[in-house]
Amino acid sequence: MSTDPSSVLLDVSRNGVAVVTLNRPDKRNAFDELLIAGLADTFETLKGADHVRVVFLRGAGQTFCAGADIDWMRRAAELTELGNETDALTLARMLQHLHELPQLTVALVHGAAMGGGAGLVAACDVAVAVKSTKFAFSEVKLGLTPATISPYVVEAIGPRWAKALFATAEAFDAAFAEKIGLVQYAVEDAEGLDQMMLHLTDLALAAAPGAVKDAKALVRYVAGHKIDDNLAKETARRIAARRGSDEGKEGLAAFLEKRKPEWNS
């Protein structure tokens, strides 16, 4: 299936692999109102798609995402403060929809990921980038700040590096992005992206979908709490619930019987 209008494409295979493509190659896949709305609608659709096991996000053409479209920025400059807040909230909520997807989410990055494009990378669970990819949070050069993407970037790379890169707008490559945690895998070329896509698909299909969802929620919960007796009790409660779940029982049975579990058969 695919979305319409064509600024965002969605393809889902029969085995539950979804590919979301930013499809404004002539504009280097830069954000405007239609692209943001299309991504938000697509992520909302995927949220309820129980048969989807992994979501890949990529850009058509030579660039993953160049950030904000100049014409969109020009229109925003003419809005009132309230109008600008409403406009920015659509981007913030789109990123939130991506971040909250229950499936494994993977950004496949090439060319450049600037500003909001780097925010998309940070909002995914995993990022794979071609080594020559350029990244930057260049908003301060325009008298702005990367506010809407900041929760996901800070979560991905920590406050120290976020502050440094937000305040300086320094550009960096995929090797540096891998070093600071914005990217998990840096590859040589487009073929490397395709190979990692296959590898991560295999990993996603071997994992129980409910467990993947709960594992993502577990990280978000633990990251926001100090290590104490209350946290110990909560983590014990969560693993007990998983052990008693249908997936937990099936996973153990499959292991003992030396067969694949039903979600990977």
C-alpha cells in the first residue's frame, strides 16, 4: 500500500517490513507542511498496524532530509507567534508519533541530515548512515533553536554533546555521528545501507513484537528513574509480566523444543 499525496510513500511487505520514503527529491526532502502532515499520518497508520514488525525511514534522491524548506520558513516568518507555535507543534507531534511507534524503527541515512532531518534520525531506535553523510544542527545560524527535535537528540547523544552541537552549529560526518551515538552503524555506501537493512530485518523478525514494544517502553522508563528499590521492584514486575505472557511462554517452549517461535516461523 502507499500514501497519497506522493510527498511521503509507504510500502509494506507481506512479512511486515514497512518502508517510509520522504519523496521530495527535488527539494532534498526538506520539510514543508505537506511532508510533515504526510509523515504524521503515516506514523499514525503504522502505530495500529499489528502485522508490521519493522519500520525503515529513508529519503528519495541524493539526500535523506535537508531540514526545513526555505519557502516553508518564509511563510512561517509571516505568521503570528500563536500561528508559529501551532505550526511548530505539528512537527513536534509528528516526531512524537515516530518516537512512540511500537515497532523497531530504523533510519537509513545518506547525503545529508540537517536540522529536522537529524531530528528524524534521533527519533528512530536505530540509525544507519553512509560515512559521507553530513549532519548539522544549524538553527542558531538563522537566529533559531532546534527546539522541536531537542528531546530526541538529547536522548540520543546526551545533553553535553547536544549543547555543543546546538550552540556551535558545527557540521559533522557519519563517523562522528556514530561516535556520539546519533548513528549506530556507519557504512561505506548505498550497498552497505541495503545490507544493513536486510540484517536488521532478520533481527526484527526474530524478535517477539510485543516484547519489542515493551523493551522500548522499558528503556524510556528506566532512563527517567534513579536506581533504587522502587526501580528494582518495577523491573521485577515487568519481567514477571513478560514471563507470564503468551509470547514469553511461546519463546521458552520454542527454545526448549529447539524450534523457531511462532512469530519467526
